[in-house]
Amino acid sequence: MLRDKKQLEEVVHTYDAQRRALSDSEVLLELAEEASDEASAREAEASVGAVRKALEDIEFRRMLSGELDGAGAIIQLVAGAGGVDASDWTAMLMRMLIRYCERKGWKVEVLEETPAEEAGIKHATLTVTGDHAYGLLKAEDGVHRLVRVSPFDGNGRRQTSFAAIRVRADIDDAIEVDINEVDLRIDTYRAGGAGGQHVNKTDSAVRITHLPTNIVVTCQNERSQGRNRDVAMKVLRAKLYQKAIEERQAEEEKRAGAKKKIEWGSQIRSYVLHPYRMVKDHRTDFEMGDTDRVLDGDLTPFIDAYLKETASERRAQG
């Protein structure tokens, strides 16, 4: 409630400030016209431009007014069709998302990461802590397609590969999710990868299976089994809560319930590095030619376009 109160107060205070600024600009403009003062007229014009920009920011905030938009995010990345290129592509997407979060000043924690045999990763889970992290990152939820000359093909042939990004809200502890212990199967195993002396020496990694839904979560990033279990339960709660929302809301159920295979025809965005360079979002038709900039985490134009598109759709539906 305190978080929601703070966000609402920020909107009200910003609106009031811009209303006063606009009134001051009108007075300044009237005085400038009476005195034929061009410098004051330009000042008034600049002030109006600043008000317009601030109101656009308020409108953008309004697009992030969903029940969970202000929350942090839990991100899962999964390699799809495309063999070793798909695993490499998954690692590239993971870096892209982390770079975007760093640009926003958000905290990112890798909960688990499973390397592929030759290159890249099979799957990974991240948590993101930051203002409106879920509201913004939900725009990245879906299948992402890469087209390039494969660095793993000795003949230099073009390869198409796919990876999925799944984004869920990191729900607040105050939100109750009923989880019956008898519905859980908890397995422990030895963690793999970097992490220090405890890795591969103790069964610190935890895998939790929610039997009624067959939802599986894992965590191996923490040093103790107890901490890994706590983090895995947190992820499980978020998944179950998201599932409940999808079942309760018809629109969300249609978007997230009909899971498509991570392959051709299901992508939300294409990244083409050969024979030309272009990133195109198929939901909004927004595209950029600077692929390096996008892969380095500059996702803001795509996320803005997605939020505007979904806001327009909501207004059209009444």
C-alpha cells in the first residue's frame, strides 16, 4: 500500500507542477506579446515544450498501471530450435537483458544457469529488482528469432535459431499463494558451474516440482541448500500466482496460455544479422537497423512501442 501510495503521489505532484508551469508560461507569453519581447516568447515556448514532455512521461506511467507492473521481474530464458546456435543465441539474449537492466540501474541476480555442451546456455533464470521492472520487461515475453551466418558452421552457411524469454512478476510477500507441502517434490543435487569451493561438493542445489501443475523450479546460485530452497519457493509462488492471473483474465490466458513451440512462426521479434542487419518486432512493426545497439541492451524503443500498442488496443476495446 505504501508503494502504491508513493507512485500515485508522484503522478499527482507531477501533474500539479506541470499545470502551474503551463499557467506561468501563458502569463509570460502574454507579457512577451505586449512588450514585443522575443526572448521571453522563446522562453515561454521552451517552457511549454518541457510541459509537453512531462505530460508524455505521465502518459507513459499510466501505461504501467497494471496490478503487477510496479513489481520486480523473474525472467526465464530457454533455448529452442537451432541446435548449438540456439544455445549461443540464448546466451546473447541473456546478456542483452542484463545490459538493459544495467542501463535502468536495476539489480540483476542469476538464480540458475545451465550451460550447453558446445556453446551458450540451455536455460537460465534471473531475478530483476527495480521500479516497474515487470511492467517494462513483460514486453520481452515471447520467442525471439536470430538469423545470421553461423560461427559454428564450417561452410559459413546462414542459420536461423530461436530462444524464448518468459517474464513473470516477482510478487510481494504480502500476496498469499496457497501451496500445500504434500503437493511438492523437492530434490537436491550438486550445483555445477562457477561458484566457489562448495560447488560439486555438497548437495546445495534445489529442484522443486509442484505436482498438480507440473511446474518445476530450480536454484543453485546460493551457497546453502536452505537459501536455495527459499529462493526456489519464491519463484514457484510467482509462477503459481501468474498462472492464477492467466486463468482469471481471458486476455492474459489467450496471450500466455497458448504456449507455442520455440521455433519458426511463433516469434515476437526477429534479429537479422545476414544478409542485411535489422531488428523487427512483429507485434508493433517497429524496427531498427542498428542491431549492435539493440543487442547491447537498448530495448527502450521496442518496449515503448509495445506499451503504446497495447494501450491503444485497450482503449479500442473500451
